[in-house]
Amino acid sequence: MSTLFYLIIYDLPDSKPANRRRTKLHKMLTGYGTWTQYSVFECFLNAALFAKLKVQIETLIKPAEDSVRIYVLDAGSVRKTITYGKFPLWTRHEYLQTGTYVIRGIIPSLKYLALLSSDYSDNIAAEIVNSLLLRCLAVLDLSQGTLTDFGAEILLKCPAINQLHTLNVSINKLSARMVQKLSELNCRVITQPQDNGERQQFLS
């Protein structure tokens, strides 16, 4: 069964009922694709999954108030995508109620990934490793989060971590021992400061 590339963009009004629908829509879409901008998802789906997705969207939204646009493209279109600037993914609390953040798929041209201010940094580290994103990234910014030695160990066990140009893990919960281990990577590592009461140093 052939796969197509779907670009899904949604806009819901700013009201309590609409905010609840927005949260449900976002959580539902994370099961189908990658959250690339505030209200944008990129999905690779076959016909059966797309049919299921359409039913779920039609059931969830209020057409008189909400707007959802789906652009259907050839699966190879993503390779022709031109991206300018950084590629941050916001991890707002209402989108992370289960304590997990699933990163699905790989964006071949992605070089800079910033996942900032997350309460689930260890989970994110595991998902990044599982998604194979480290193979294409040059810069990974996990600063201002809650990354602990546990999450850092997951990153260290992935050989592709050494392909990075820069790893930013500043303002997290790393121990001095872990900061030292990270300094042994073959890339620029930013650790200053940490938010755990220990004095750290900038490693470059």
C-alpha cells in the first residue's frame, strides 16, 4: 500500500471549549506524525491510516468554529523541503500529560533541534535515540530542562552522539560526574550552568 506525505494545519479559536478540543486534536495527531510547528503536523500515511485520521478529525472538531487543512503531497516532497533557521519543538505541559513526548519519523534536512524547558527531558532523550534523529543532526539543544544522569546515559550509549557538532545540556539536573563524562564526547558540549546546586564549567 502506497504512502503519501500529509501536511496538517489547524486553527481553533481561543476559548475554553476550543482549547480542550485543541489539546485532544494535538494528542491525537501525535499518533500519526511529527509536530513541526505550533499548529502543524507532518505525516506519512497509507490510505487506511489516512481514512482513519479523517474520521477522527471530523468527530473531534466543530466545523463552524474550527479550521483544519490537509495538504496531500507526494512522499518524496519532504526531501525538497527548504527550512530556514532553527527547528524548535515546544513541549507545553498540556501536551505532555502522560509524561512522554513521542518524536516520530526523521526529517532528512533537519540539522538544528531545540527541545527546551521540558519537564520530561529524560523521556525526550530516549525518544531522540529511538527515532535515529542523531544521525542527521548537527546541533541538539536540550537546555533549560530536567535532564538527569539517567537521560544523559541514554544519549551516551548512542554512537551517533559523536556525530553532533554541538550538544547543549545547560540548566538541567546533571551531576559533576556526568558533566565530566559528556566532556569526553567528540563534539562541543555546553553544560554551564546546571540547576542542581553543583558548580559546573563550560566545556568546548
